[in-house]
Amino acid sequence: MPSRTPVYLPLDQLKNKFYLTYKKFRKLNCFQCTIGVRYFSRDRTGYRPSCVKYNEPLVDKANSEFLRQYSMQDVFPVEGHYDSYDERTLFAVIEYLSSRCRVPTDRYHRYGVDKSTEFQEAINKYLPFYKAENNKLYKLDDNRILEFNKLFEAPLEKPKELCAEVYVHG
């Protein structure tokens, strides 16, 4: 049986897949409390179309927090900036959103149902297929992007058995 060569994603395709995942969780309003993005679906009459609204003070707060934490600025809202992300910025945004992915449960948005595990699972469907110029492979685990030296030869659920060395990105 011929061996299968793995198919890797270039950075542009990785950014597009990230954006599709982001939009899926944005529709659930998972980022409403943290980066000020709220999704409104079409109303029953069909007169109001689906739209996204931004809470500018929360967007500014997220940008300033992101600047303090990662020394990068103007990354939010994702819709207007994701095309310009480099690898480092994209990974930082993924880690940031993963740690803050919550669905609000009350009208004041103080509490939320944690959706970070589901977000990580969605990101990990394609992140291991991105191969950087340095031939490293990546996986999101516990809100951190981990870097691997070897190609995955076992299921992705067991990262410590898959590689010789593990590094924390960042």
C-alpha cells in the first residue's frame, strides 16, 4: 500500500479557516463579553437582516489588553484585521480568543458558559495541518499553542505520546 503524504495548509488558508471558525462561535455570541462583538440573526419577519454589531469600548479594551499581554496592537475586530495577521499575531489571537470564549447567560453578561473546549476542538481540526517555514507543527491545548518537532503518527488526542519534544509557543 502506498504511503500517504500529508497535506499541509499555507498561512493564508489557515487564516481563512480560523475566520470561519471565529464566525461560527461569533454567531453564538461567544465573544460578546470579551471583545464586544455581537451577532444578530434575521428576525422572523425577514425585515431585519443578519448583522454584527460592535461595542466600541469593549473592542478598545480588548485591543489595549492585547497590547499589554502580547505587545501587538489593532488586532480587533477580527473581521477587519485577520487578513493582515502574520503567524505570530494569528497564534496570539487564537490563544486570546480561546481563553475568553464564553456564551453570556444573563442580560448583563457577567457570567458565561465556557466554550473554550469547543473552540479548541474546532481550531484543532485544522491547526495540526499547518506547517510553518521552520517545519514545526502546532496544536492548541489548554489555551496555549504547542509546537511539535515530529509529524503526528497517532491520534491527536494524545499529544505527549506523539512527539519527542514539546515547546510552548509565545
